[in-house]
Amino acid sequence: MAKLTPAQALGLDPQQIYFIPLGGSEQFGVNFNLYTCDGQWLAVDCGMGFADEKFPGIDIVLPDPSFIEPYIGQLSALIITHAHEDHIGAVAHLWPRLKCPIYCTEFTASVLKRKLDEVPASREADVHIVEAGAQFKVKGFTLEFIHVSHSIPDTAALMIETTAGRILHSGDWNLDPTPVLGKPTDEEALKRIGARGVLAYIGDSTNAEVPGRTGTEADVEKGLARVFGECRGRIGITVFASNIARVQSIVRAAQACDRRVALVGRSLHSMVASAVDSGYLRDIPDFVDAEEIGYLPEDKQVMIVTGSQGEARAALARISRGDHPDIVFGRGDTVVFSSRAIPGNEKEINAVRNNLSAAGVRVVTPNDTEHCIHVSGHPCRGEIVDMLSWVKPKLVVPVHGERVMLEAQAELARQCQIPHVLVPNNGSVICLGPGKPEVVDHVQTGLLAVEKNRIISTSHNSISERRKLQFSGTVHVTLVVNGRGDLVADPQVSTVGLINEESPEEKKILTGILDEIEDTLADMEREDLYDDHAVHEEVRIGVRRYVQVKLGMKPKTTVHVVRV
């Protein structure tokens, strides 16, 4: 029997085009989207996300490609709209499971190739560079990149043309009228596509709750120059490493205040190198080495540092803790946060800010100054209205954001008289047309966790066990018994996360555990003492019950029976 394609397995009509978000809807990060028509599939973006406290020991998570993986023969291509981590960060990890050609713009390709080189199994990936405005074809789809402004160079929206109709997948974008790098969003191209007829618009929802417009990066350069002019000591400024336009704005603001600039953090050096390779940042002064900028007078220094989201291993967090090998900020210095917090990262960011403040450092955020020191790369409501008026889609599907953001864009689309609006969940199978737009099914989705030497599902037993250990603690018991089940040595007991064994009072609990073990063995029938499993279970249950009575906790309890 011939193997069914994913579309056939779901009962999809090959004359329709369907959209399936496997990540990036109802959440930030892990963007991974699928389109299918005529039996062929197209993937758009493949990004990472930050792990939270639900995943102890995990820093980043990836979308799970299991749904499409068995059918990679029908996967025509992976399209990357831009080089932000939430759109590109999973590619190197997952390409060995997708094995399809990749298409992106020049700067995005430069960033991606550096990532692919770090993963031996992905070094053979076939990466095609496509300029904005150029059409290209993959099996089943005619595609076009449309230049849009965003907080990273060479960002593109994607026009997808099929036998069933035309789709605009916006990616991330805004309508900055005076970007400091690159051109404004290509309004004429969007109007041209709208005039030809657009079946569906799949659009960025990040700022859909925010009225007005995002502003312009040109104002940030002026605002930073004013803030720098108020500073007397060293200046540290943290941004997303990928925000190359902001790096340029910082350098020019520093020039205006007669200061030199150093880059601190590996990802900054990597992004700047890709920018230079792609023709950007060539009309600014050279950066000073981070190891050498300290030789300049303090009022001549500006350091751009990684860690705007409070990442524990990033440069700014290490500086704030006092464990960076080269840089110390103290009283009289200023640290500027030229970024917004990704929802969910507020706690980590506040910890860094508190550490800096405790050291006497002045901390400046966009909320702490009247000067413009940050603008978003995403469209506010006024810009979304403009986009919808140009594209004139029959259907709007909001993506890229938490649920309230998706719903905000959905309501805005209804106010703009868009005929159809559908809000997806991750895994929704959405018929875009030309028939009735509707959610027709749902597929299983999930997340993968990146550990140092492996990638596992976030539902993996090891992660759930770690989560339990955070709240319950552990007791480990080793029993050495003879063939009759009699103890031939004192039981060995260790605990983690339960008691302070240096405290005389709490040490009594450890003594009580030993007594409980001996009492349990004494109460067991002789025939049960011959059975290792029976000994294991009786002692485990007894110890766990004793700790629950004493401490009100149900610890993870392990018992090792060694028979001699």
C-alpha cells in the first residue's frame, strides 16, 4: 500500500491551500509555519524560543518537526524571512531532519551559514540567496521576497503564489519612514500584490494592542546622543545583538559625544561580521577591542554589551554579578537598556538591573528618560491598518504573538472590514481558500529542548523528573543485605533539598529515617525479604511516608538493594 502524504492523511483537498502553524502562534519564539497545496509543502521560518522555569536545566526550546518529518519528500523548501533567533535559531538543529533547500536574503544567509557551520550534520545544507523583489520557484509554489523594514537588515515579507491563490506571509515588519540602514518597507510592491488579489494575509501581531505607529530609528540615534551627553563615566548599552541599525545608531551617538565604542559579547561580534560581509556598517569608525577600551578615559568609553533579556551567561549579566573577566561597572557609570523585554523575561532583566543599581550604576530604560532610545521593529495598529488597506486580503490570520495580541489584530481586521478572520492555535489546520476559510483539523505540536549534547522532547521523562525535584527534594537509600534479607551494614541515606545535615535538630530527621528503615525491614515477612523488589518498595514507601509526616513533602525516593 502506498504511503499517504500528510495532506492525504488529513483528508485535505489538493485544490485548496492550507496553513498550519507548528509554532509561533499564542507564544513568542519558535516560529515554524507550513503551507500545503497540490500535495507539496512549504516551511516558513524555523526559530528558537527561551525556556522558562517549567524546563529546568534548559535554556532554549525548538519547534518539533515530527508532523512533517516522515514526508520530507514533499517538502519543497524552507524559507527564512529574516535572521532573528525566533525565526532562524532552530534551523541548524533541525535541518538534518528536514533535508530541504533553504532560501533567504544575503544578510540572513550570512548569519545562517555561521550557525550551520557549528553543527557538523548541517554544514551540507543548501542555502540559496534571493534578493528582495525577485521571484523564484520551488515545486508547487511561486515565491517573491518583498522588502520590509525591521530591526535587522534584509528582512522580507513572503508572497506565496499557488494554483489555489495568493498568500502574503508578513514575517516581522514595521513602517519606519526613515530607517538608518536599508530602505523603507516597499509600499508599492505590497499595493501591486494587493491589486492582483490576495487570498490571505498571515501577519505579525506583536504590537496589535498598541495604538499609533512605532516611530523611526533615526529618532533613536538622536535620543541616544542626548542620553550619552548627560553621562560622565563609562557607558554600557545593551541591545539585541541582531539589531545592526541600533549598533550603527549607538556608534554615531558616541561620535557626537566624542566617545569610542567596543563590542562585548560573542553574538555581537558574529552579527557585526555578517553585517560587514553584507555591505553594512562600512561608514562608521572601527570598534575598539573590549580588552583595550579600559585604557581610554572613562568619559570616552561606550560598550555595547549582550544580555538585554537578562540571559544568565550573557555579558551584561556577568558584569552585573561582578564575574566578567575584563569589565566592571560601578558608581558614576551608566547602563542603558535600548530594547524591550520579551514577555516572560522580565524577572531575569530585573535581576540584572537590581545588581547594577546595587553597585551604584545608573540604569536607564526607555521608561526612565524623555529621550527616544528604543523603537520597536513591529507594527502598531496604525501601520497594520495601512498594510491591510494595501494588501486587501479576503482573510486575515494573526500570528506571532500571545493570544491577546492575536485577538487584538483579529478585532482590528474586523474593524477594517476584512471579510474573514481566523485566530489560530499552534497545530490548527486552516483552509485559506479559495473555498470557505475555516479550521478543518488540528495536528499534534510540541517543543524540543536543547541540552548540551542532545535534543529531547520537553515532555521527556528527565525534564519532568527535574521539575518534580525542584519542589519535592530527594532521598537516596542504599541497603546491603545478605541472602536472608538481614542488614550486614548500616543503611546509607543521603538527601537533597530537604534538610540541613549540619543542624542538630534537622539531623534528627536523618536518624528517624534510619530507624524507619530498620523498623520496616523488621516488620516484613521472611519470604518477602528474599525478594529485592519487595524490599525496595516497602522501604521506599516507608521512608517517603516518614518524610511527609515530618516535613509535609513527598520526596523522590530511591532505594538500592545490594545483596551479598
